[in-house]
Amino acid sequence: MNLAKTNEPWLDVVPDDWKRSRIKNVSVLSPGYSGHPPRNDELCAVVPMENVSDNGIVDTTDQINFEDIQSGLTLFEKGDVLFAKITPCMENGKGAFVESLPTQYAFGSTEFHVLRPSHAVDGKFLYFYTLNSVFRAYAAENMSGAAGQKRVSSRFIKDTRLFLPPLPEQRRIAAYLDKTCAAIDAAIEKKQKQLEMLDELRRTKLHETFTHNKWPVERIKDAAMKIGSGVTPEGGASSYLDDGIPLLRSQNVHFDGLRLDDVAFISEETHAEMAGSQLKPCDVLLNITGASIGRCTFVPEDFGEGNVNQHVCIIRGNHKIDYRFLAAFLSSPIGQGQILSSFTGASRQGLSHKELGFVRIPLPSLEEQREIVVVLEEHKSRQNQLRINIESQIETLIAYRKSLIHECVTGKRRIAEGGSAGHTS
């Protein structure tokens, strides 16, 4: 089969027997009721954005009477295609082919485009076509609106070119992708469970370390020179720079160490003004607000200069405690239990330094602390390598899934009768 140029900015070539069209020619955007409108007491599914996954699963368990449905929600029915139009949901692949519904009608987020396929296109093929990561990247380039609120317009969706194989081939492609992507998703889920198992092994190891020992117990405030957090620089995020002194925030603090792929930077001047939040090597960092409360790690000895904002607490130990031992204890189920129980009675702003100071920690001799740290770090190193390997495998599977969808819906990989796949020459 020969390939023909598309003259489209996002797609180079397609098989020359595929029909050129537009999305608006083969589907209805924002369709109305296919039958009579629902009665006031008729149950309808309600599907907010969070109930649609990045791999096409729709959670329709929420059902309420039609008269109680918030006005303005987006109508959809069985057989429709959902396409998230707002950033970052669109880029992340939010969307679905609505294969079944427990009710005749459903209402989704206002941030969904709904496409109702005509007889000229298979609904599941249209879903995979709009899921194509290359198509979504092109859609992202054509979004409109302010930063953080950018959307794919109805005009873009309607006017974008569509290249269609004959309907039987569309169905073969959809069936092949449905089966193959399900297998890939199952493999990814298995890998993610392996990561969860590693987390459980980490917690078990820490629990065993800090249990059944007759060590003296002290309050953290009696083993620390400093317990305190920083502030957000004047001007907030607008004062962040592309380079300079790192400003660590809660997203940078993880149990397996500092993650600096999303670090903010401040100027030397701001760093000097924030003297109370300046880091030193071997400081222990603990998140004290938000969903990541309790997550902690330590500052490596070779880190250099840095600051924290108000969501991260610095615990600087005294001569009684090894910083790695302190971080390990706070990461353990025993330490986490005390932190979270303290937070239960804390202010809505987060865990206070005073409450943190009353957390009780077992303190063997400094020599024994360091011996324990060596064992824990060897265990952590092995686990980190396993984690890196598993995460790499997940990334490979995700990349393969995206590539497969793109190749199939653009004809670079043809699906013959019987479901076998081959590349177009």
C-alpha cells in the first residue's frame, strides 16, 4: 500500500486509500438528546472530570435524579466520545469511548467536548484517533485562553482533518487497539503494584528497626538545635528565577530523597533576606502541610546553599542524633503515626513546630545509630535500584502504547483481517 502526503502540520503521510474528511463531517459536537428528554425523577449518571481515567475508563457509579443535576453540565450518551478540553487533562489523555451506561443519559464536566459519531466512523476508532498523543500535542499548540486555563476550542475540534480507512478496517483497528492496550495497561498496573510492594517493604524494614528495642526515648526538641520552616518570598512565584539559589518546596521532599526536577530558584539577595529558612548540610526536611504532610528526607552533605518555604520544616539535630537516623525514624510507621496523630489536633495551616517538638524518638548511642543507618541505607540502595528499573519499564510501556495508537490510527501499521498487524511500506 502506498502512502500519500496529508499536507497537515501534525501528520505527514497516510495510506493513499484512506478518505480525507473533518471531524465535523463524521460526528456531531455537543449533541442533544437522542430521544425524549429525561423525566425529573429519572436517574442519570453524573461524571466529573476525575471519574474519567487517562486510559479511557469511565466511572458512572454516581447517579442522581435529573431534576437535581446541576445546570450546564455536558450531556452524553452510550456510544459518544469524550475529549477533555482543558489543560492539563487534555495533554494527559483524559477521554473515553462511552461503551455502556447504567442510565440512558449521563452528564459530565463542562470541560468535556462530546462527539457523537455518525454512520461513517466507528466510535471507538474515533476515540483512539483523538487519544493519539501526536494529535493531542497538536491540539495543545492550538489551545486558547490564559495560562492554567487553556482549552481546545470547538472550532479546532470540528475543523481538524480526519483520515479514515474503510469502516471494516476502522473496526479492526479499534478492536486491535482495545485488546493490545488492555494488555499493556495490565502490565503497567502489575509494575505499579510492584512499586507499592517496594513501599510496603520499606515501611516493614523501618518498623522492624524501631520496634522491640529498649532504647532511651527523648522528645525531638531535646535532640534538635532548630525546628522551623521558611516563608514564601515576597512576590510569590513571580519572584522565582530560572537559576540561582534552590528554594525547596513540599514537592521536592520525598521519602527516597530530594527530587529537584521541579525546583524553584531565588536570588542571592532573597536568599540572604530569608536567613531563618536557609539550609545546612545534614538538615532533616519534613513536609508539614497539605496532602504530602509527613513526607521527609535529609539534605545531602554536598548540597550547597538552599532555602525552604513555609510548607517544609527544617529539623537540625544536635550532638545526640545522627541526621540519617532521625530521617529514618520520621519515615517509619512509628514516626509517621506520631506525626499524623499530632496533625489531627493541629491548626488548619498544618503541623506546628511546637507539636513536632513533642514527637518522641528512641535514641540509642550515636555509634549504634550510625550502625543502624548503614544497614538501612544498604536496604534503601537496593530498593532504589529496583524502583528505577521498574519505573523505566513503566515508561517504556507507556511510550509503546502511545506509539502503537499513533501508528494504527494513521495507517503506519495496518491491521489485516484476522487482527494481525504489519507496517505500511
